[in-house]
Amino acid sequence: MRFVVMSLVALLSCSGAFPARAQTPELPPHSWLFGAWIGGMFPPPSVISPAACQAQPVVIFTRDLVLRGTFTSVTYTQREIETVRATATGAEFRFVAPVQPVAESGNLFPQPGAAPVVGFGCDSPNLLHVHRISENEISFPHCTDFPYPLIRCPG
């Protein structure tokens, strides 16, 4: 019985019924950015502990979102990624335009949470160009909210 099972497994492996290695999902073009970054709105520190950096990152890149901190809120603004394109110098993000609630007629005050679209101070709030300076340093060219480079938080 043991010989039959081993022969069957060997036969199926050779025939391609089993993948030769585990299939892993393809990483997105911005996977090199995943994680927390500090600086950007102010000059990045020359030395920072991992705990201090992780305590208040300015920008966080994930598979589906880019989160950014602001001076006026304790919460991060989440921008949902529509597309990411790798460029020769880094990456170009296009964000989903947030849906703004429509104020009811006769209502002088906006709906709760109807905040203006928060971008990165670039030409368009729904577009972000990332320039890769080194493995652990990036910048957002032409974005007034981020005049300084950003550095990756140490792991």
C-alpha cells in the first residue's frame, strides 16, 4: 500500500498536477514602500530609535492604502489606492476620489465628516509621485505639504 501511494504521488508530481513550489501572490509595484516613514513635513532626524519612529510615522504605505498624518488631526487620513505605476525613479499613485456627501437643500451646514479632500499638497489631491532616493529614503517632488525627504522607520 505504501509503495502504491508513493508511486501515485511521484506520478502526479511529474505530471504537473502539483505545483513545483508554493504559489505566492504577485507583489504590487509599490511593495518596496510598505511600512512607516518619518520626515517630509519637517527634516527627518539623523538618528531615531525604532520605537520613537513607529510611535508617530508621518506616512504609512500598505497594499491598498496610503495613510498620512496632519498637524490638525490625531487620526491619519486614509487614501485608497486606485492604481500604482512603477516609474524609472520610483512610483506614481492615483487615489480613488473620495465621495463627498451632498448637503441637503436648506441645510447651511455640511454633513458630519464632509471634510475637503486631503492630498499631499501636490498638483492634484488624487495623485502622488514618489521619488526613490535610496532604499530607505524617498521624497514627494512638487508636493508643498512634504518639502523634506522621508526616511523609513527602522525595523
